[in-house]
Amino acid sequence: MFFGLYPLLGTAALWLALLVIGAHAVTATAAVLHFGPISRTAGLLMLPYISWLVFSASLNLYAAANN
């Protein structure tokens, strides 16, 4: 979304990509909350992934707001 649709949609593609990243982060958080009690290791191993999603969302938000 971020790179592929930007030439076609412009700034709207950046906001759309932010929406997709947000949905992805919510889904990953729900997975941690669901599988964490089943396997503590699985829940803990997902935490760096969620932090990466939050970081990439912040970069995307900055690009969308300043373009």
C-alpha cells in the first residue's frame, strides 16, 4: 500500500496504509492476548513484532501527515 499505491493515489495511499498497519497491529495484539495464556513463550515472542508494527505505524503517520 505504502509504496505501490503512492504513485496512483498520492497521500491517500499513505493514510490507507496506516489503516492497514493499524488493523495488523490490533490483530497481532489480539493474538498475543489469546495465545499468551496458552503458551507464555509464544506471547513473549510476539512482543517485538508488535513493537515493530507500532514503530512502522509511527513512521507511516509521519509520512502521511507531512506529505
